[in-house]
Amino acid sequence: MKTALITGITGQDGSFLAEFLLEKGYDVHGTIRRSSVDYRERIAHLEGHSNFHLHYADLADSMSILQVVKKVRPNEIYNLAAQSHVQVSFDSPEFTADVDATGVLRILEAVRQCDLTDTCRIYQASTSELYGKVEEVPQNEQTPFHPYSPYAVAKLYGYWIVKEYREAYRMFCCSGILFNHESERRGETFVTRKITLAAARIAQGKQDKLYLGNLSSLRDWGYAKDYVECMWLILQNDKPEDFVIATGEQHSVREFCQLAFHHVGIELRFEGEGENEKGIDVKTGNVLVEVSPDFYRPTDVVNLWGDPSKAKRELGWNPQKTTFEQLVQLMVDADMAKVAVERAGERVRMNLAEYLEKGIVK
Ligand code: GDD
């Protein structure tokens, strides 16, 4: 039986990956951070499984990482833990650097200190944000990086330190350069989930309007559940290499919005430009979507489009397993069901998430 250690197991990707590896017969260990707020919602259904184990550790604390690696002695480590919100990284750049950059080094060093360099393979969750102010469209493994946020700069260090340890110590460590990947488990302040939740709440009369930032931003959005399979395939490969993981298809935030509202039975027409652009309900004439500069970023990445040819060719991975339309539909369906049973307290929590993102509540 293989043993895997997942940092960030409570997140969207961590929870899907844990399910995937348990099904493959792995002994799955995950790291969680101490918190007075329960954030284990996504893995609650796995707790109690005989091959599922949780340990307290924090990427900002090298001793805790060393201890857990020493105890678990994993065959595979998936480093998915991060401060993953790009906009938040402008407010907390130092914390982001500590976790997303130095945190990667702490994992690599723990593996070395425990003499596991020959037996432990490491997957690093890298990101299309490395391309940032893009120098080429679409982006592949050869495209030059141009990070454009404190988050991306920190992740760039993670990418290079993985490459360095691979070459210096012959470690089997790889980066998956993942383009945006979403699901019904996506955090509520990322744009896709914010839209599907709002569409569901507006359709059910529980919200009046949705405020967004840059509607013209372009992304290559895939389904997170499909992407965790690729993380695993990267570590099963004969040689340690980095891969772009994307669908090869690009859409704007505006298009995502229109499709999500369409699935709840509302046709949106967009009018105006920049801050004055509005999404109007074609049937009633009501303004349902407005632009708020609160959601603009000091520097925004606006043209991400991945070329997954290498992963397709060398790993046999199917980038179009779930289409864009299916992704939006499954997220909307899940939020329609969630909102239907939503209680007042939950609404307060969701509003709080939005206030946090806007910086109204710190
Ligand atoms: N969050 C958010 N909220 N984004 C908005 C909004 C809004 O109200 N309105 C427009 N956007 C735009 C952002 O400016 C950005 O250009 C785009 O929507 C996507 O934003 P996010 O969903 O927050 O994701 P991201 O692309 O910044 O980062 C995600 O994907 C990366 C992979 O490319 C995160 O998951 C990162 O951790 C990940 O590395």
C-alpha cells in the first residue's frame, strides 16, 4: 500500500485528491491547521475511514512539517497548501511569501532531512498565475513567466526551488502548472463560485444584485476533480517533469456570468463599459450585475489560456473530460440545492466572506 501526504487537504483540490487516492487504495495522510472555526466541511465525509489520517502541521512552521514527514514517511507528497487568493496576496504579501514560497522549501528540506530523497516523490501545486502579464497566448511549458501579483511572485520561487532540488539532489519533484480549476467545492470568494452562488440566490429571491470586478478578464476554467487525476499522473510518470494542466479553452468572466444565470432561468444582457457596465435581466429589465472597483486588483492577470498538449501526449490525460458548459451547470445545480435549504446564519457567513474580500472587514 502506498502512503500519500497531502498538505492543504481541507481545500477544494485536497478533498478531491484524498477521495481519488483512497479509491486507488492509498493510505492517505493530510495536514490541517489548528483553528477555532471548523473548516473541515469538505473532508468531513472521509473522517473515520481506516486509511484516512489527519495531522496538525503548518507550512509556516518547519518543525511541524519535519515531524509529520518523519512520522508518515510518505511515498508521495502533494503540496497543495497555500494562501491561494490572488487579491488577498496584495494585502498580506509577507504571509503569502512565507507559505507559498518558503513553505515549499520547508517540504523539500524535510524530505531531505528524513533521508527520503530516493523514495518520496513530490508534487508542487504551481499555477498559471506565473505567466501573469502574459508574453504569449496560449501558454505552454516553454512560455516565459511574468508574475503579476505577490501571490505569483511567491509561487515562482516555489516553482524554481522544486526544479533546483530536482537537479541538485536528483529528487523526483515536479510542478503542475494548473490553470483555474473550479467545482461545487470552490471557495466562495473566487469569481466562479461567487457567481454561481449569487445566481442561485437571485433566482430564489434571496439576493438582489451581484457586484463583480473586471468582467473582461479571460480564464481557462477546468473541473478540479479532473485536475487531481493529473496531479497523480504526474507523479506516476517515468521521469520528473513539469506539466501545464488546462482545458485549452478560454472564456471571460462576463461569459461565465451569462451562462450561470442562463442555467437558473435568467437571460442577461450586458450594457455599458468599464465601471458603468451592467448585467440586465432581459425579461424584467432589472439590473442584476454591477461592477464595483472594490474588486479590481492593483495589477490584474487578464489573458490566461493554457495549452495542455504535453499532458495529453505524455500522460494520456483528457483535458476536456468535463466541458465548460458542464462545469457551470454542475456548480449552479449544487448552489441551487444549497441555497434552497440555506438558513439565515449561513447567509451572514457568506456575506462575511464577501466583506473579507472587499477589505471591509479585516
Ligand atoms: N475573486 C474575484 N471576485 N475575481 C473577480 C471578480 C470578483 O468579484 N470580478 C472579476 N474577477 C476577475 C479577477 O480580477 C481575475 O482576473 C479573475 O476574475 C479570476 O479571479 P479568481 O477567481 O479570484 O481567480 P484567480 O485567477 O485570481 O486565481 C485562481 O486561479 C489561479 C490559477 O490560475 C486561484 O485559484 C489561484 O490560487 C490559482 O493559482
